[in-house]
Amino acid sequence: MAESWDGSYDPGSQSDDSYHFERLHVEPIYDAFVCPLTKQVMRDPVTLENGHTFEREAIEKWFKECRESGRKLVCPLTQKELKSADLNPSMALRNTIEEWTARNEAVQLDMARRFLNPSSPESDVLHSLKYIQYMCHKSRSNKHVVRNADLIPMVVEMLKSTSRRVRCKALETLRIVVEGDADNKEILAEGDTVRTIVKFLSHEQSIEREEAVSLLLELSKSEALCEKIGSINGAILILVGMTSSKSENLLTVEKADQTLENLEKCENNVRQMAENGRLQPLLNQILEGPPETKLSMASYLGELVLNNDVKVLVARTVGSSLINIMRSGDVQSREAALKALNQMSSYEASAKVLIEAGILPPLVKDLFAVGPNQLPMRLKEVSATILANVVNSGNDFDLIPVGPDHQTLVSEDIVHNLLHLISNTGPAIECKLLQVLVGLTSSPSTVLNVVSAIKSSGAIISLVQFVEAPQRDLRVASIKLLQNVSPHMGQELADALRGTVGQLGSLIKVVAENIGITEEQAAAVGLLAELPERDLGLTRQMLDESAFALIISRVVKIKQGEIRGSRFMTPFLEGLVRVLARVTFVLAEEPDAIKLSREHNLTALFIELLQSNGLDNVQMFSAMALENLAQESKNLTRLPELPPPPFCASIFPCFGKQPVITGLCRLHRGTCSLKETFCLLEGQAVEKLVALLDHTNEKVVEAALAAISTVLDDGVDIEQGVAVLCEAEGVRPILDILVEKRTENLRRRAVWAVERLLRTDDIAYEVSGDPNMSTALVDAFQHADYRTRQIAERALKHVDKIPNFSGVFPNMG
């Protein structure tokens, strides 16, 4: 036997394995056993009429060739014609051959057993494995022989060999041994064998991975082994990864895919596949599985963390089915469906898919239902969460019916029901329902409907109370809602905050928190910013609570870089500046406002904020505040106290000459300063305002022009105001604004300023030669509002009346 195995056979060659092993014999081979045609030991010997014996398949092929060629039937050995083609089975010879073969195979199998150990040479181990493969290929019954000879554990042991060739051959042998044999698969499932096979999936050598996948594919055909394979940590993850790998060969990818399909027979495996990104099996179970499986899979879907793209796929695939379960299932089924839908609703695109699938009516019904069929409160919370997610996806909710009478989410009775629930449930649901209203009030097409319903229900007082809620999420939702409705019911909100103890202070406290910049702070300051700026009572209350000093501190810290950026930095700073600006609207009525402005040098701060490039609202509200401060300058300027003329001045006029007082403001004719009287002639305020006149945002331009116009206003020296604008090179930009006519408000302000400028003869002369200016003034005279037409008429008169002399106005060409 050993000599036979030590022959010239190369295990790596392409020679026929069957032929090789047929020629390995322990007992001598008899000539009678060998077919004269095939030269191989016969399996089914048959005898001709002349007594010669052949392999049945070989002699039948011989006869067929004779007939096809038109030759007579002759014996292959004697070449003599045969009278009959009858074949007589040689049962005695067949039995003898089988007994001889069995003895040889038994001895060879025993040799294979002895060579299957780690100390054997690689070539002997490979021969042994190939012999086992040959035996299993030769006869299905031989797989039982291999099993009974305890060869399967020995082949498994070869998986630990240091030889890659041995490991690969062992994997291949195991696949052949277990193919179509449940008993052999059962033996292979014992111990850690399957775990060892799975480890080969992550080997660097692709041939080992391919053999391991082929073996796992065969094992996965057994339902019992499906659970075993799935229970091994990482098995399904690696297989899923292989199916999407671009580096694997196509056959390996296909086998990995087929293995996973087989593993789907076990529910736990389906869950693992879903967890590792292969969701389709789980979705199929939800669509087509029995009720218990649908429930189980829907529950698991609700626990998964899905990326956004997957949420859209899931919504499109099973969204409708889950919504149907919501409508008609029992409480347990509805809970599973709701949790899964909650996952999908958290992404805008998938939420829109759910809206199209009809999720809104059953959601609203579940929220408002009372009686024996109503959902438990914990599930109403899930329904409220889904509704909040869906509403914040940005659809036209005024067009989507949600009730039997074609009501929409913004119908008055639906909003009233939402407000009622908000006042009569726990904090978790209240928070989600407030978020629903936040979503509805974030859209220009639906905010007015909600505002109308809030007004008609008288709910503003109860909504304001949530500002003091201890739960942060609840506070944030309520503040954002109030911020959204404040442009449409600012006075009602101001009255509610002013008339209720604590709410205004709570908002200020939120803004004051020194924890960076949060969404809650941005929303709180945004709400305060939207309140009517001329509400004197509210401003006084904010002064009493030191709100403005706090806000100034926050603005200064942001400008100095002590508070670093976050995604809420811009709305927070814009809100702070707008709230701070409101103190400038009550300067005439509130001495404390003037005191605050002086103490903190607000004029200088707003001048600095004019240079907040990229923050249009900061620049706009700073310019508006400067306009208000400048308007008050003429009331705060201290005019010089001149001594009364001496008595003799009435007799001798030469004694009545007034003394010259230096250091007075050229604009206000008194003692001025930036800090004390808010005069814009200091701090380069005019130059910085002029720089904003070519801003792309018309509202910024309008605010800047309004502030600049204060140097031309009644109560100041207009001639000196024009001179100030000339020095700041601000005349031409004002004229350009009139010519461009970007908005009606800008034209109205520009006409007013130009008329004041044209009172200076030099400017009037220059403008008279500019046809564009004449056209712009004529257009305003013909088409503007009544007051602007009057001012335009005066401006045209200034132009028509100028004398014809050389102008001295610089740089007007």
C-alpha cells in the first residue's frame, strides 16, 4: 500500500483521481476482473454468447458504434460476428469483484486514517483526503462508511494544519462528505467545528475563503445548522460583507448570497442580517410572513438604528403594511407597527413616503380616541412623536385630509384638540404635541391657521406657562412655538408675559445660562426679539430685571471671542442685538433707558456691530438702534448758556458782542459726545453707515439710510449735516439709491434725503445736469404715495431754481 502511494502520482497534477485510486490495490488483481475494453476493474460485468465478459456500459457503447457505422455486430476480442446482442449478467464475477474491492477499500481507508494526523508528510495527508473524496464520489453509501470509520473528526482536525494546501483540501473534503447527508452534517455540527469554518471567511487567502463559503453553503441547507451558523459571532456580518464586496470573485459572492438565503429560515438570523444592513429578508417577513412572524419582525424593526437612505427604502417597502396594522391590529400589533413607523418618520424623505402612504388619518385618530379602544398613554406618546416627525418634514398640511369631514391638521377643531391634549397629558406627550405645532407654525402656508385657532381657544396663557417647565425639551418646544407665532400675535404674547409672574424672568434666565449657545437660548432670545419693540411696559419690566445689561454682556463676549461658534451662534447674536435695540425705542419716555445707554456706551457698541459682515440682521438692527439714538441726540445736547448782555450794550452796541464758544457740535450746536448724547459725528458712525448703502440686502440699506438721515433732520443744522455727508462721501450713494429704486420704502426714504441735500445750491446745480436724477424725481412725483410726491415736488423745484454757476461740490461726475 505504501509503495503504491509513494508512486509517481502528483497530488497537484490534473490526472484523473478515480483512475488513480482504481489502480491502488492491496490484493493482486486478476485478469478476469478487468474489462478488455476499458482496462479497468468491472462494476457490472456481462457475458456475450461467445463467453467473453465486458463492462456493461463499455460493450453497449461498442454495439452502438457498430450499428451507427453500419457494421455487423462482432466481438471486440475475436472480431467474429455475433448472432445476438444479448448481455448476460455475470453475478458470480460481480460478487467476487465487489468482495475484492471491499477488502481493498477497507485497507486503503485504514491507511488514510493512519496518515490523517499532523505529523504525516503533506503529500500523504493530501492523498488521504483525496481518497476520502474519491470514496464519497464513488458511492453515496461510502459516506456512511466514512462516518462509521470516524474519519470526519480527523478531517476536521486537518483544518488546523500549518499547510495551506492541506487546509483547503480538508475544507473541500468536508463539503463532499456532507453533501446530501444529514447524518454527516449533524456530526460536523458538534463542538466548535462550524466556528472554525467561519474563521476561514476572514482569511487573507481567497482560496480558503472560497472553500469555506462553499462548505457553509452546503451546511446551511440543514435547518438545524442554520441556527448554529447564525449563532457564531460575526458569521452573518462577514457573509453580508462578502455579498457587497467588489474584491471577491463572482462565484464566491453568489455562494455567500445563497448561504444567507438559506440562513433566512431562522428568525434570529433574519434579525442579525437586518442589524448588519441586509434588511430585505426582514421586510419580506413583515410583508408575507405569518401573523406571529410579522409582529416579531415589526417589533425588531422598531429597535434597529437605520441610516437615512435605508429609512426611505423601508418606508417604501413596508410603510403601507405597517399603517394597515396600525388601523386594524390589536394593541400588541399596533405597538410594534408604531415603533417601526417611528424609526422611519425621523427622516424627512421617509416621512414624506409615509404621508403618501396615508399615515396621518390613523395617527390623528389614535391621538384623539377615547374609550375602550383608545391606545395606552405610552403608545399615544409614540403616535405624537411620529406626528411631530412627519409634520416637521415640510409638507402642505393644509391640503392633506386627516378626518372624516375633510379636516386638515390646521383645521380649527383639530388644532383645538391638540391644544386640549397639550393641557391635559403628561410632559412627554405635551412636548411632542408642541413640536407638532412648531412644525405647523414653521410654514408660511399654515402658521396663520394655527395662530387663529390659538387666539379663538384662548390658549396663549397656558402655552406661555410651559416656558417655566422643568423639562428642557418641553421648554424648548414651547419657546420655539411662541417664537413662531410671535410675529402674528406679538402683543398678545407681550401682554401674557407681562401679566404673568415669572415667565419673562424665565426667558431671561435661559438666555443668561453660561453654557455656550444652545437651541433653547437661540429660541428664547428669538422670542424676546419678536415682541413689540414699542411696548413700554415690557421694556420697563426688562429694565427692572436687568435683562439688557445681561444681553450687553453676552454680545460683548461674542464679539471678543469668549463665546465660540456653534450652529446657533448666528440666530442667537441676531436675537440679542434685536432685543437690545428695543431699549432705544423708549428713550424719550424712559429715563432708565437713557441711563443704561450711557452707562454701557450703547452707541459705540452698535457702531461696532455695523461691521458684522455676513450678519445682515445684526447690521440692520444696529442701524435701526443708531437711528433711534441719534433722534434723541438733539434732546440731550447741552446748549451753551450765554451770559446776559451788559446794560450799556443797549446804548453802545459795540459792548453787546457775544463771546465765541468753541468745542460745540457743528450739527446740534451744543456740547455732544458719543457716550452721553449719542451723537453720530463721533466714532466714524456716518462713514460706517455710508458703507452699508451698497449692501445687497435692501432692508440693511433702508436701516442705514434711515440712520444717516438723522443728520439732515429737523432740529439739527442741515447745512452742516450735508457737509458731514460730503466728507463721508455719502451723497452719491444716496442719489444712486433714488435712481435704482430697489423698493418703495427705499425710494420714499431716498426722496426725503435728496430733497434735503438739494437745499444746498452746489448739490442742486450738480444734480440738475444728471438726467437720471431728474427722471427718478419725476417718477416719484408721479407714482409715489402722497407725502413722497409732495417732497419730490419740492426737490424738483430746487433743481429748477438753481442759478447757472460753476459747482463746487466734489466728485459728483
